[in-house]
Amino acid sequence: MLRENERISAEKNATLLNNNAKAGLGDNSVNNDPRETILNSPMSRMQIIVVVITIALNALDGFDVLSISLAAGSIRDELGIGPSLVGLLLSMELVGMAIGSIFLGRYADIWGRRPMMLACLAMMTAGMFMVTTETGIMASLLHPVLISIPWLSDWPVELVHISIWRIITGLGIGGLLASINAVVAEYSNLNKKHMNVSLMSIGYPVGAFTGGFIAAWLLADYTWRSVFLLGFGMTLVMIPIVYFFVPETVSWMVRNPKPGALERVNASLKKMGHAVVTALPDVTAERAQMSHASIFSPQLIRTTVILTAAYFFHIITFYFILKWTGVIMEDRSFDPTQAGQVLSWINVGGATGGALLGVLTLSYDVRRLTIGAMIMSTILVSIYGSVGNDLFQMTLICIACGFFINAAINGMYAMFAHAYPTQVRAAGTGFAIGVGRGGSILAPIAAGFMFEGGIGVPVVAVVLSCGSLLAAGALLFLKLDTTPPEAVAAAPSAKGTPGRLSESAA
């Protein structure tokens, strides 16, 4: 009976493989490592849908950062706080992002990409809504402690309430960013990986662009709370979309075999139009080779340090532009609607630059493209500080800054995905983003204290533009293998000997 069942199963697999061969779908060996099949096959409709969803998820990050930038002026006026406290307010969700990226990113490697994405979306939804509510118990309890600190003595309790929920929102965003970067890399084939990760990254400026125009319209007729309620609604909608349309990645399931893993892997392969596999590859040696702390192993420590430093320095420049442009414009007598429109145009430039860099990675080295974009960012942000009160000139220079700054960020995300293997991809990405986001925390605060000390915008812009220059210098020392880690891992299981994968998939 057992042999008869095996014969029937073999006949079914043979029929499926024959159909796949006629349709030109995937590799025809049922013994292939499924990761190799995905790497070497054309992108299916299901894979493209997943990439599109991750673009939308990254757009939530873009909208969130822009929302506080647009709302900061109104919050400042309502609470009567000065520039230094505005700088601290602008950094609150960035503190959460840094913590979330480092710690929750690691758990995306342990628990899975999909569960972490859903948990992070829940945190973001709660944070976006609660920031619009009346002061709660947590803020009331923390306020006496915070005002006992000399440099926080003038914090109103309402600002403490806002800050708590901005940090919680940031925790969700940080964990989400580490997870979706891994998802895109693991759902992409070998040829399209850099481009897909870059396309995922342009979700940030796209979200900031579209959300910015809507938010500017809301601010014209409603309070700053309406901006966060809009973010709450958009984040809430994404929870069922991720639940129903983003299965766990095949690469993670292969690396973390659990009961029912074979059936789940085959279900995903069928949705992608590939042949099913009869067994999952033995990954014992791979798991022994890499632990979750191995981003600091001798093989990866150099890469981790360089990528983290480069991201840290470049983000200093980026978040100075993003966080302070709205306040600077309002101080120059532009109304909040005009400030919101200029912030949105920054992200139009960012989306364009990110998309172009993604396409260029199909033909050119991503590291060199990123270094070039960082150098241009340094030059343009220095010029930005000297632009006067002309709205048209301000808009043009902000578009140019956004173009090159975001192109470089997209290049960084592509290098994160390429440099780390599956078992530490979210941890490596999360660490680099988390520590790197320290630059995003530092930039608004440093600028606020410089402004409060009487230093003008031109000098502050030149100082903070040097972050991108330092980042470009760090990347000069980075070395990336031409073949990504999962290609090396998958190749031996297909033939029994080490080898490199074909790069012929469309």
C-alpha cells in the first residue's frame, strides 16, 4: 500500500513538473532546494504582489515621520514650548524606531517575518490613535520624574503623553522596517533583488509625499490631531492585507523547519507557479554556522560596522532636512500648508531618485551608485541652507535634496539585503537601521540646540550635510560578494556540491 501511494505521488509530481516545464515555470527537479528555485525563476504575480505590499508598508513610515514634522509647529504653539523641546519631540518616535529595529528585528529572525510584521502594525495603530487622546495615566505618573531632570524641567504633561505614544509608534516602525527588508529580499529572484529592495524603499517618500499633501489640506481646516488620525486609519487597513496576502517567506521556513513546514513551503511554491518539493533540505550545517549573534562574527563584523556607520552618518543629513524644513519655513512666515507642500515635494524627489537608483542597480554596482548619491547630498544640503524666502527656490532645492538623499538610502537597504544571510538578515538590517537611527535622533536635537544658541540656518545646514560625506567615506571600505549568501547556501543542496547559481532569471 505504501509503495502504491509513493507511485501515485510520483506520478502526480511528474505530471506537475511536465506542466511546469511546458509553461516555463521554475526548476523541474522536485529535489531542488526551494530557495534555489525562487532565486533562479522569473518573478511570479504573487511575488510581485508581496513587493507592492511592502512598498505600502514602508509608506507608513514615510507618512509617520512627515506627520510629526507637519504637526510640530501647531504642537509648539498649543503647548508653548521652545526650539530645544521641539527638537526632542521630533526625535521621540526615532528613539522608538532605533530600539525596535535592533531588538524586534532580531526576533523577526526567530519568530518569523509575518508574525513580527503583524505585531508591529498593531503597535503602530495603537500609537497613532492614542497620541490624539487626552493625557493618560502613564504620562501623569512619568511627568513628576521627568521634570525633576534639570534640562526637562519645562516639559508640560501633554508633551510627555505625546512622547510616550510616539515612542511606541516608533517601536512598531523599527521592527516593521527590519522585517519587510528581509521579506522583499527573500521573495525576490537573484536578478531583481537589488531593484525590488530599492523599490520597497521608495515607499517611504511615496508615503510622505501623498500623506503630506493630504495632511497639509487637513491642517488648513482641522487641528494637528487629524494628521495622526489619518495615519491610524491607513495603518489599520494594512493589518488584514498583510494577514491574508503575505505568507511567511520560503527562505525563513526552510531555515527554521517546524511541523507542517513542508506543506507550507509547497503551498507557497504552488502560489508562485513552481513545482513542489518532496523534502526540505537539511540545514543543520547552515544553522550551526550562523547564530543570531553572528552579525558580530569575524566573517560579518567588518560589514556590520561599515554599513551601520554609513547609515548613521547619512541619516543625520536626511533627518535634518525632513524634521526641520517645516519649522524653518514657518519661521520664515510661510504658512503650514506651504510648508507641508514643500515637505511633500522633498519626497517626490526622493521617490524619483530611489526608483532611478533601483533601475540602475540592474546594470551598475550598487555601492558606487550609493557613494555618488551621498556626495551629491552633501553638496545640495549645503546649498539648501543658503536659500532665502523664495518659495519656488526652496521647493526646487528640496526636490534635489530629496532625490539624492533617498537614492542613497535605497542603496543602503539594497546592501543590507545583499550582505546578510537569511538567518541573520532581519537582525543585521535591524541593527544597522537601529543604531543608524541614532543619527536621526541626533540630527533634530543638535539642530535645535544650535538654533537656540543663535547659529543660523546656513551654518547648521553645512555642518549637518557632512553626515552624508562621512557616510560616503565609510562605504569606500565596504566589500560585497557578487553572489548573495542564500545563493551559496542553496546551491550545494541541489547538486550535492558547492556551486554558484545562474543569474539568468528574468
